[in-house]
Amino acid sequence: MKLFTGSANPEITQELAGLLATKISASEVVRFGNSEVRVRIIEDVKNQVSIIVQPTSNPSDTNIMELCFFSDALRRQEASKIIGVIPYFGYAKQNIAHRLGECVSANVIIRLLESIGFSKIYTFDLHDEATAGAFSIPFRNLSVFPLLAHHLATFFKKKNIPLEKIVCVSPDQGAVEKVRNFGTAFYGHDHFSEAVIEKERDQNIMHKARPLGLYGDVKDKIAVIVDDMVVSGSTLIPAVDLCLEKGSTEVYTCIVHHDFIEGAAELIQKSKVKRFFTTNTIKLKEAERFEKLEEISIAPILAKELQYLV
């Protein structure tokens, strides 16, 4: 087995290599002044299963093309199988046409990955699980919610806070199933209360959403808002404020992908959220780090999934 890393998040590949007791195979990624990129495979991969780890986060187009060039280079060097590990799947939110005349970008990316030579794709917590059905090659949508749930449960137990005093909150109707999966792992059973925020989004204005109401009891409870991603904070921060308005004593957030735009990290730090738990599916830039943020690694989940290939 050969393990390669793209340039989007080499740190997670390095951690994965350590857990698998292997090394990162040699490759070369060159970026030219005109924004083009060239990928070269240096090691012999003939008849080898080759894995390339590359989230397709911001800049999404650049990282997607680099991932595809890795696949093409590996295919030309006669790798027996090419497995793409995409911790964050860019364009996953564009899985339907929201307005007349829109493209379905996620579908385009899927067709591209299939045609370029990938044998299998892994990712984490797609925005909509139904997107998995669009793949015609083997595909695995892994979930980090159980890992986050166990981490938070341990966090609250160390603070001597009974889990019964905590309520899981969905920031919109689309995250309800994610909250239930998180809650089952968090409480250790599936009989728990949750709250749901009704949200309205204006499709004509980017990063603009507002809460319309909250359904469920959060009064005198610690609220944990659970979602797959945060981009601008336009959904998260109003949800935090609404929980506090409805009587929550504190609000924590648990987010898989921190796909921050400029200024989002500062807004979250200044918000009333107590702590922002997330993962390293996307490389966190130095300017995006803030005091309230705590990052949990997905590398152990990947290592468990890929260990049979070593």
C-alpha cells in the first residue's frame, strides 16, 4: 500500500501514516505563477493500492484539480487501485438545484472523480447523505459524530455536569438526523430530548439565514448545537443567541467541518458560545484559530478504516 498526501492538509496524512506504521510516499506538487498545478508520482506504484488524502476545501477548485491530477498520475504509473480520501467533500452543499437554472455542482464533481480513475472514495459527514447514492463507484461516508459525542461526554463528566442537564439542538431542520446520531452516542441510548430551530435562508444572498423559532425545551439546560459544517456563522451564531433567549444556561457547539470564510472565526470567538468543538477534516489556518476552538483529530477513524490495506 502506498500513501500519498495532497497539499490541502498534509498534517492529517502524517498523523495517519504514524497510526498505520507506514510512511508518506514521495510525490511532487508544483504550482506555477499562472495558477496551474503539476503533480508527479516519484515512487514506484505499479500493482500497488495507492491512497491519496486530500480535502477539497477552500480553495475548492484548486484542491479538486490537484486530487484529480494525483489520480491520473497514479493510473499512468499502473497503480492497481486508486483510493481517494476526501475528509471534506467540497461542493457537497450544492447537491440540488435550489433555483431554476442552477447547476448541480456536487453531481459534476462526482462524475469527474469517477471518470478520472478512482476505485473508491472515502469522505466524512456529507452535508446530505443522499448524495452518496449518486456515486457509481464504491463510496464510504464515514461519520465523526460518535467520536465528537464521546469527547463531549467526557468533557462534561470531568466538569461533573450530568448529561441529563444537556439538550442537543439542531440548528435547522436538515440537521435533525445528524443530531440524533450524535445524541445516541453522547447519551449512550436513543431516548433523549432534542430541540430544533426553524431556519429561513435567502437563496439570493450568500451566507444569509435567520432563525424563525425553536421547538423543544432548552430552559435551564446546557444546549449543544450539532451540525456538519460552519462557513460564515450566519446559522450558528443566531442559533446560539436563540437558545440563550429561550433559557439555556450555556451553549456549546459541535461541528465536523470548519469551512470558514474570512472573519468567521473572529465572529464565533466574539459570540456567546462557550466552546466550539470541531475536527481537522480541513486544515485550520493560523488566522482561523481562536481561544474557544477545540479540534479533535479524525486520523484514528481513518486508520481503523484503512488498516486492512497496510
